[in-house]
Amino acid sequence: MRDDLDEILLNETEIQRRLNELAGEIQRDYAGRDLMLVGVLTGSVMFIADLLRRLPMPLRLDYIGVSSYHGATRSTGELIVTKALKLDVRGRDVLVVDDILDTGLTLAKIREMIQKLGPRSLKFAVFLEKDVPHQDNFQADYVGFHIPNKFVVGYGLDYQERYRNLPYVGTLKPSVYESDRPVL
Ligand code: XMP
């Protein structure tokens, strides 16, 4: 294990196995529907890429960019749209795909924004759901894994924009947060 990591919570094998199950559920639920996946930038990139290759059905793909925090480990209430949707969601079955459901603030806002655009249906798939109370009682429709309330990195998730490329999910050693040195 890398020496800046404290523990590995989810390894590559268990992630890939769970993705097979999730993709199977999504494929069954959306058979014959007009599926449009909307990935939330940037953290969902790995999750959505792995899901996509397991969904051999007609679908559309778009991304929405939002920014809810800036380098810190906590979300704030502010949400800035950094990339608007390109495709029309009206009348389509939209499945928003995100990396992690923490407070639920981000996805509750995204739900509000997309709902106004008149989709036929609107559901949410998250790779991880943290064991914390969610804003607005936000419920995801598909959850990869439930995890304890710890700050995690890897598989798309970052600390100060690093670690997204790890193919597994882990926590960082406290020394990484305490250090003034740039993250390697
Ligand atoms: P909320 O609280 O709005 O947060 O549900 C969702 C967004 O906050 C970021 N986030 C994390 N990012 N490790 C990360 O790298 C974490 O443990 C973590 N918890 C929340 C993330 O951008 C997510 O989309």
C-alpha cells in the first residue's frame, strides 16, 4: 500500500464485482426506456465509465459540472454550476450518476435544477453513500457501497484534486492533511 494511505476501504475486485450487480439492476429497470445518464463532474468519472461499459443498451450521456467545495474536506451550502447540460432532458429517463452522497446538499440542488427541465423520470445513482443524515432526506435510488463517515479518496474522489486515479477507495494518513508540502 502507498505510504500516504491509512487504509483501503474498498479494493478493486470488490468494486468491479459490485458494479456488475448495479449495472444489471439498471439494465433491467431501464429496458425499453429512453435512458440518459448524467455524470456529475469530476468525481463520477471512474464510476460512470465503469458503469457505461456494462450497459449494452441504447443510452445518451451528458455531464453536469457543479462545485460545492474548494479544496477543503467539507461541503459548503454554495453550489456553482461550472458546466451546464448540453442535451435536452425533456421527456427522457434521466439517471444522475455521482461519486458520493454525503450531506445530500449537492444532489438535492441538482434534483431541483433538472426537475425544472421536465424529464420523464429522474433517479440517482451514487458510488458511495456516507453513513450520515442526508439533507432533505435525500435518497439515492442506486447505491454502490455504504461507508462510514470518513473522508475518502480514490476511484474518482480527490483530496486537493489528487488521488482520483487510484482504482480503489481509501483514507489518507492524518500526516497528509497536516503537511504543508504539496500532495505528491
Ligand atoms: P454532499 O455533502 O453535497 O457532498 O452530499 C457531495 C460532494 O462532496 C464531496 N465529498 C467528498 N469528496 N471524499 C471526497 O473526495 C469524501 O469523503 C467526500 N465527501 C463529500 C464530493 O465532491 C461529493 O460529490
